[in-house]
Amino acid sequence: MKSHQKVMKVRFFLLFIVLALCFFLLIGNLLRIQAFEYNRYRKLAINQQVGQIEINALRGAIYDRNGSCLAFSVARPSIAVNAKMVTNPERTATYLALALGWKKKDILATLESGAGFAWIARKIDERVANQIERLQLPGVYLINESSGKRFYPKARIACHILGYTGVDDQGLEGAEANYEEILAGKVGLMRSAMDQRGRIIPIGRQSEGAALLNMADYKEPVKFAVKLKFAKDPVSRYIKEHCSPETRQQLNEYSGYGMPPVELMQAVTDDLNKLIKGPCFFEEKRFADVWLSEIVRKLVIQDRKGEELQAINRLLIEETYPDEIVQAHDLYIPPVPGKNIYLTIDETVQYIVEKELDKQVKKFHAAGGTVIVMDPSNGDILALANSPSYMPTHGIDASRAVVRNKAVCDNYEPGSTFKIILAAAAFDCGKVSTTDRFFSGHSLEIGGYSLRNANDGLSSINGTETVEGVITYSFNTGSAAIGLRIGTPVLSSYCESLGFGKATGVDMPGEAEGILAPGKFWKPINLATISYGHGISVTPMQMVQAYGAIANEGVMMRPRIVRKMSDQDGKNTNVLTPKMSGKPLKAKTSHEVLKILKGVCENGTGKAALVKGYSVGGKTGTANMVVNGMYAADKYIASFVGVAPIEDPRYVMLIKVDEPKGVIWGGSVAAPLFNKIGSQILWRLGVQPKDDGKAADLTPPAPEKEEKEAE
């Protein structure tokens, strides 16, 4: 009996030891979890309980210079699925396929993937969305995406300027891509407790950090600082240190609860206004003695307009209240809608340009064409068109060759239109006068090469011509002689100052720089050929910019397509200031060259460009196309660059037609288009006609006449 009791005591003792060890192990583990690894497990729990959703902002609209809408976004529903919640994949796929008009197998593959979240269809029609919603399919959700679907109410108009967007409403081409950050706005954030199906669970009081993040007055730094009680964050500390002693005493007496007294708010504001100039005090010099984290400092230094105060304040709060922000279940930061942009183009002018360009390309069975119309006084692009065009709503599926904006992305040899650049350089440098005469005969020998006029039989009757005669009748030999007179250093310098060989800086993506070899590499033959537009590559935008300097008394303005921006409610408009690219020419030079351009249209190769009732000027050009680094014998570019009205230029227009069939000359293919467009848009620009204007003779030239006037 005693032996049995002794065994039982040992067993109870061992059991007690085991239980005690287990107890202490549990206590130790609880201590480890709740004391030493508290933050880790708390975050794990929150990650399971709290969901975070990004809220896309509505994209800004695009308008023409007069407020006509060219692009806008509308919120559209999308279909998403939680594959884990789908009870009958076969049935669900069948219904969705019928509603969407899709193949069942494509949808079924997504449903059987077991994904927690997957998109089925993005931004679908409201009617289809309503049909799917009525089905009440388990695991299938209807999500209204505020980023919206992009619409272009004017169809193809200005497609190469506007560009297009992707499925997530992000800009991929044109102004949509170049101004993505402006148009897109800022993504909002919603953080809340959610169940396993992603449904929000309402909870109680927010933490102080979350409440601060949700403050409606985050854009008022003074209120923000006072509500933080001038305790922890560096901005508040800085404000407090720079307030007057009287204000600091009021701040110390302020309890920090409720809305601060008006007198205190006014005192802080008055003190800060003595230190701060401008609408925003987040400037680098005012933070020289204040510690900020690297990311906050970067934002502070970059932003001086006050528009990023929400982001800066959010970061400051997260630094000040790191623990409370983690616990902030009900957090809502609204998305900031994108801004609207107003283009420089005029919708009516753009329509006329596109209509007439398409007609001309079709008439001459050309591969394509480009037209740019620019106001030389400020660089505003009034119209820009490429043919063929495309529908922006289907831009993502269009051919890359069609989507490409040839007006800014493509290089070409300008041919005789470049001779006016030579004339401007010759007059401006002072080495050539209006009465000087230059050899303009049949051919000219330079460095073992024989240069000829465009047609072998074309030469000056007198053997020599003034600069005006050389340009008017487009003599290559005469142009080469002028180039040899002024020399390589002069011509190469003027080419550079007039913007060739570098991007114009126009606010369009993918701009090419052209090809202009440094003058130190030019041989005499290079100087001669560049003088009449061969051996140099330019972009249409560069030519428009250079002619704009001639039309604007020697002042060259940077081309642009956006003139102002505004919030979506039309407030806080930001008008952009035109930018000058330089003053490469004297005003006197500009006037002399404009007279020559007028003579080209009245007496030379540009007669077909004349607009009845107006005085116009311009220069024709014809050049071989370069294919794979070689001149193509049977492919040409016909071009014309003109100015109207010549006495007070309102626009410069470039016309380029690629690979015309039959007739190839710029005077026969491109110049008539200047007439057709100009006769319709001059009234739109408010230019009154004159009674002494000459009508353009659009009668097709006889073979012998065409040969005589060919470049």
C-alpha cells in the first residue's frame, strides 16, 4: 500500500513538473508574442483584417484653344472575379460569355485558376454590366472604375496631336502621353477592415493619426500645424520656433483640443506671413535648420506651389504617428482628379487642314503627307495633321506607321525650301547684298563634282542672278555660289542658330533632332549641296520654327501645343507663357527675305500658292527620298513652306507630300494645297482680304511650262 502511494506521489510530482514546464513555456511564449514580438504579430493581424484599395482619379479632359472638347473620360463598370468564391465555374462562364459575347473557354480558364482576384472585362458598356449584375453570380463583382474610358467626340480630328490611352486610361501617344502626369491626377486610397469577400466592415473611432490623415483642411498648413499641437513633426516645430514670443505663449496655453481660437490662428498666420513670401512656405531655404527625412526633403524642395501639400503632410504624419497609422483602419484619401489642358490648335482650322490634305494625298496617289500651321508670334500650333490618320479610340490596335507623328518624328531632306535659310544667312552676315549677282548657269564644278539645276536644261537667261532671282526661280547652281561666298563657318552657324540639328522642344513625344554634321567636317561639296537643301535632314517642325523666325522679325519662338491648364471645375487656370528659342536674325533680314518669298509666289515656282485677296509668300521644294541610306531614284517629297499675310504674318504653313505619283514638283503638288487651306482659314483668323490680291492659277501646267519652273 505504501509502495503504491509512493508511486502515485512520484507520478503526481512528475505530472506537476510537466504541467509547470508547459505553463512556463506558455507564459514565455505569450511574453515573447505579446511583449517582444508584439509589433510583428499586430501587423500580421492587421494585414489579414484590413484591406487597402487604390481609387483611380478621373482623367482630365482635352480642349482646343476655344474650349471645344476633343477628349474626355467617363466612369465605366468593370467585371472582376474571386475564383475561390465561384461555386459553379461552368455555369458562371456560360452566363458571362453570353453577356459579353466572348468565348466560354477563355473565361473558364480564369475561373478555374483559383485566383483571389482577376479581371474578366474592363470598362464595359452599362447595358452589359446591368445584365451581369442581375444574374447575381457568386464570386463575380461589378466594380465602377472612376479612371473611366476615354472618348474622342471629334473622331479622327487631331489624332496625331491627341494620341490615345490604354485600358487603364494611361496616355500612350501624343498629348495624352506627354501630359500624363497632368491629365492622370493622383490615385486615392481607402483602407478599412474587410471580410474574406472584400466587403468593408464599419468600425468605431479612428486613431489620432488616421483622423489627421482624413482632415479636410490638409492644404492649410497653419491649421495643420496647430492641430498637431506643435509637438513632434518638424514643420510644426519650425513654425513654433519662428513665431513671436506672444504667439508662442498663446500656443503653450492652447490645450490642443477642438478648433483653435480665431485669435490664435490669426496670430500664427500673421507671424508666418512676415517670414514667407508666396503661397507656399515649403521651400529649401526655410528648412535649413530643420531635420527632415530624405523623401520628405525631396518633396519639399521640388514643390513650391502648394499643390503637393497633401502628400507632404501625409508623409509628415506617418513619421510622427507611425504606430497609429498602422492601426488606422478607416482611412480615406480621396483621389485628385486630373487637370484639363487646352491646346493651341483651333478645331476648325484643324478640320480644314485634315480635309484638304487627305484630298491632295488621294489626288496624287501619294503615300502620305504632313501639314503644320503655326502662329510665328508665339509658337502656337494652330493645326497639325498627318495622312493617313487613325481613330484614337482604336489607337492601341492601329499600325505603328500610321500612329507615328511624322511632323515631329521623321527626318527628310528639305530640298529647295532650305534655300530661304541660305538667303537669310547671306543677308544677315553682311557678306551679301540685294544687288550682288551669282552664277546661275546650267552646271557648276566643285571639287570634282558637277552640280546641276533640277532639270538639266534649266539655267539663268543672263547667266547670273541676284539672291532674289536665285530663290525665285530656284537655281541650285546659284544657291551653291551663294553658299561658297559666305563660307562654311557662317552657314553652319546660322543653321544651328535657326534650330537645325537639335530638337525644337515642342511638347510632343518622340521628337527627332534631324541630321546636321558639324561645320568642321564639311567639304566644299557639302557646303554647296546643303545650300540648296541636300545633304541635311530636318523635321517638318524644325522647318516651321525656322520660317517662323523669318516671319517674326528674326525672333524664333518655340513651337507648342498646350496653352493653358485648369482644374476640372475650371478654376485655378494656369496660362503657359510662350518661350523664345532665340533671335537668330535681324529684323531687317526678316523683311528682305519676306519680300523674296512674296516674289516666289508672284513670279516664280510658287504661283499656285497665291490666295485671292491676300499677299502671301513661300518657297517650293522637291527632293529625292532617302531609303536605307541611299537616294531612291523614283521616290520624291514635294513640299512648300509659306507665310500669310506677308505684310503681317499670322501663320507659317508647311506642306509635305510623300511619294506623289505622276507630278512630283513642290510647285504643282504642295503649293496648291497652301492656296486651298489658306483661302479657308484666313477668315477664321480674322484677316480681312484686300482688293488687290491675285487669284491663284490652278490650271495644270503644260509640260514645257512645268519643266521651266521645276526646281
